[in-house]
Amino acid sequence: MKKKYGWTVYGILGLIFAPMGLLFLVLGVALWSAGAGQKPEDPIIFLAVFGGVGAIFLLIGLLCLGKDIRRRARQRRAYEGGYYVMAKIAGVKANRNVNGAHGNPYMLECHYTDPDSGVAHVWYSRYLYTDVTDLLKSDEVPVYTDRYDYSVGFVDVDAILPEIRVHG
């Protein structure tokens, strides 16, 4: 079964800002090269305004998209590495910073204390678009990590949930 690594706010912003920035940048360059405007300085103003705004949006979009793609690649590498720890599910929380068509998405909060160092680690699952509190099959969930870098963690929420079909 193919794992879902999910998109975060950064990825979604990147998917919106990058094409919008590219459109404005291309529009600014096209207006500049066409010599648009009444006065001789008008084409450079179009390039500065449309091209400048477009370049800023494109840069922000690419940075956000790159950050989320890197996160997803690190999670994929951790999952494919096969090393996991069993983390205790601390709760199911709604992410109030994100609002979609069906309300706020939910995330599992998972805790694990490393027995060697005594450091407590907290991970969050990908976005879940229904409250799964009563559907959990276990009070622990496998979290795939890089055994040398616990900051990378993929919460395998699918391992403790049944197949979910939302109707209506």
C-alpha cells in the first residue's frame, strides 16, 4: 500500500504562490518586451511592478514548496529505512490554523521517550479530514524515524486505522 505523506500549509502555499508569481513575472516581461504604454518609461514600470511582484511571489512559492517537498522526502526515506518506534497517542487535535471545505483537519499527537537519552519526542501525523478518536485500533502508533535523527518522523496512522469512507 502506498503511504500518504500529506501536504502541509507550506506546500499548499507553494502550490498557489509559485504559479501565480510565474504568471505575473511572464506578464511583466511580456509587457516590457512589447513596449506597452504611452510614454517611453512605461515598459520599464510594467517590468518593475509586474515582474518584481511576480519574482517575489515565485521565490516565496518555490521556497515553501521546496521546504515541504524536502520534508516529504525525509519522511519517505525514514519509512523506507524500516526503523520505527512505538509512540503513545496523546490525542487527536484539530488544527485550527487550517480550514478546508469540511472544517479543520485533525492530527494525531504522538509521544515517545528515548530510553537511552531520556529525551521526549513529539510527532504529529498528516492531516486527517475526519475525527478518528473512536476509530483507533491501538493506543500506540508506529513512527518511522531516522535512528540518528529523531526530528524526522513519519507517523504511520494508516497502521492503526481501518479503511475510512466518508459519505455525504
